[in-house]
Amino acid sequence: MATRASHLVASVRDSFWFLPGVCVALSIVLAESVVLLDRLVPVPDWANGVILEVGADGSRGLLTAIAGSMLGAAATMFSITIAVLALTSSNYGPRLVRNFMADRGNQFVLGGLVSIALYALLVVRHVRIVTDGEVPFVPHLAVNLAVALLVGGIGLLVYFIHHIATDIQVSTLSSKVRRELIELINEQFPPDADADADEGAVAPADTDADTDADTGRQWFESPGVAVVSKRDGYVGSVAIDELVSAARKRNLRVDVVIQPGTYVVTGDPLALISGAEGGHPADDARRELEKAVTGAISIDDQRTPYQDLEHLVRQLIDLAVRALSPGTNDPFTAINALDDLSAALSHGIARPDAAPILLDDDGVVRVRVVRRRVVELTVDALDVVKPYAVGHTVVVCRALLLVQRVTARAAQPHDRVSLMAAADRLVDAHNANAPSEFEVQRVLDARAACVAPRALQ
């Protein structure tokens, strides 16, 4: 279960300033600690050949040169990063810019270069030359460590050039989104139904039997008091476990009517609160729960991938659509994106649907949430890419291969029907584009392969 704290921690860790900030703080501690060690422990005789002593003037000049060169390298690295961000935004879509901002390698290089410069500046202020009334002091150990850090900084710059050249490749961008999508699918769709039951959730029922889940759904049909948004923006996360705990504490129930990725404006309903038996809740308990609901639902200025499956799917679709635009006309980039999307969706369609009804520790229904199903995401993705892919037979065939892979792993018959309907819409749009007879037959053959053995049973 996701919490608001975990969402905040993830967003802070992905910010471009967090890791450099940590590196800067460590450099301050390191500089002061090594200088203190220099003051307390003199250089032993056996280390004279290892630790070079260049004098006060030489140490100052060396440290100043190290600080200037590392700041110059950091400026170069920052300029390259900005250029790559502009290239990514224009060619691959602005939604993929976050992947560079959140990249740990880029953050560490920037933090490392700036920290080495700061270390050198902090050490140079401790160097004392012989003056009236002042004891000369040169922290030789700290100066030698600065030289070692300079060598490491050069290595960081070389690593960054290689890393950024690899990162801007389409296959790297696409595979990163695929791994992130699979990770989120694993989090939102446990591998077996028992996992949901262990966490106090009622799995969705496929029959009309009189079950606890059906009772919960009937209760939620009763009217409730709306909790409205107090700002405009995208729903970033919904802390479901916090909602269950808050509803149990006040003996109320919450029907969450939005989901991560939903855009809300001030006054839009976020959730409905009702009493223990479906009636009108008491005013005091309702007001307390309203505050808890507002605090458990984060609203951001932009969509984030921490709970938003559709956002990650749209990143791959955006990559494919831009590649198919007349100005780019690169169908093989679109194929790359569709292949990674098929891998993630095939992984997710085999998982049981996430439970919409959440129970507390006593087995009492407390929360209902809105969840996007993997089959819905797949159908939406096919419909979005359809108008751009119809002029490229090879892309249509690869999209139908995506349908084949997902259909072969779909457990529910109605899911396979939805996928086949999306495939038919894609085939009809392609054939209506008046391609050659060979291309028509090629697409029809790919469509025929979408009927998986499981669907024929």
C-alpha cells in the first residue's frame, strides 16, 4: 500500500538537486574532518614519500586550480545536460525529460564535480603562511586528498560523456520506461489474489453471487458527503492505507472517485464519505475524515509515475507517435516503443485485477478506489497510436503482435474480446488507407495470429 510519505520521498529522491545536495554536505564534513586530522596527527616519517608537501603558496595555488577546473567541468556538464533535455523534449516528448532529471548517474556527476570544487575551497581557507603573530599551517593530507579527488572528477566527466551518449539512445529511453512500468505493475497488481486478501482487500467478483464484495458495492451506492479539491492539478498519489486507517478510526467509509493521473479543478469531488451503515455521517467525524482524505490525496502541477500507470504507458505511446510524425518518419523507433510496451502489458495482463474494496483489520469494508485495468490501458494505447500507424504497415503488424502477446496471457474472456475489437479497428483503419494488396494481406495475417490458443478453448 502506498503512503503519502513514500510519494514525497520518491519525488525528493528523483529531484535533480537532492543527490548533489547530499554530496555537497558530505564534502563539507570531509574537508573539515581531514583538516582536523591534519592538525591533530602530524605526517609520519614513513609517509613523506607518499604525501607530497608543496608548501603554503603551492598548496593555495593547487587548491585554487582544482576548484576552478572542477567548477568549469560542472558548468560544461550542466550545459550538456540542458542541451540533451532540449533535444529530448523536442524529439521524444516532454514527458521523457523527467527520466534525465531523475537519472542517478547525472545527479551523482553534478554533485561530485561541485563537491570537489567546494572541498578545495574549504581546504584552501585553512592554509596559513608565515606572518606576524600567526602560526604557519598547511594541511598536507587534505591537499593530497584534493589531488586524488581531482583525478576522480576527471573520471566522472569521462563517465558522464559516455553515460549521456547512451541515455539519449531510443532503446535506452524506451527500456527505462518499460522497467519502471513493470515495477509499478508489480506494486499495484500482486502476483496472486491471496496477496490482496492478506492486505485486507476484497478481490473483484466475476459473478453475481451474494459475497462480501457485493455487499460492499451495494453499500457504496448510497449517497455520501463529497470531499472536494482545494486546488487545481493532477492527482499524484492516493495513500490508500492512510484512508483505511482514518475511516476505521471514525467508523466511516470512503469512496474515492478519482485516481492517480486525474486532473481536478478546485471544487471537484475527490471522495464521498458516508456513515457506517451507509447513512449520513456525524458532522464532527465527517470533518475530521475530510481533513484526512485531503491529506492522503496529493495534487501536483504535473503527472508523476509513482502510482500513475497510464502516464508511463503514454510515455511509450508518445515516443511511438512522435516517431511516426511526417517530420520524423521513423517507424523503427515506433516499433521499439511498441515492443517495450508489449513486454510490460503482457506482464501485467496475467496478474489478477487489483481489489477495488479495501477492508480494515476487523474485516469491515472501509474504502473503495478506482483502478485502471491493464486491458483498458492496452486498448487505449492501440486507439491512440492507430491514426499515426495506419500509413506504416510494419508498425501496424507490430501493434498486432502486441495484441497477440497480451491476448495470449489474458485470463478473462471479456478482456480478449476487447483486445480483438481494438485489433479490428486498427486493421480496418489500415485497410481503408488504400495500401497495396500485399500490405492488406500482411496485416490480415497478423490479425489472424492474434487469436491466441487460449481464446480458442
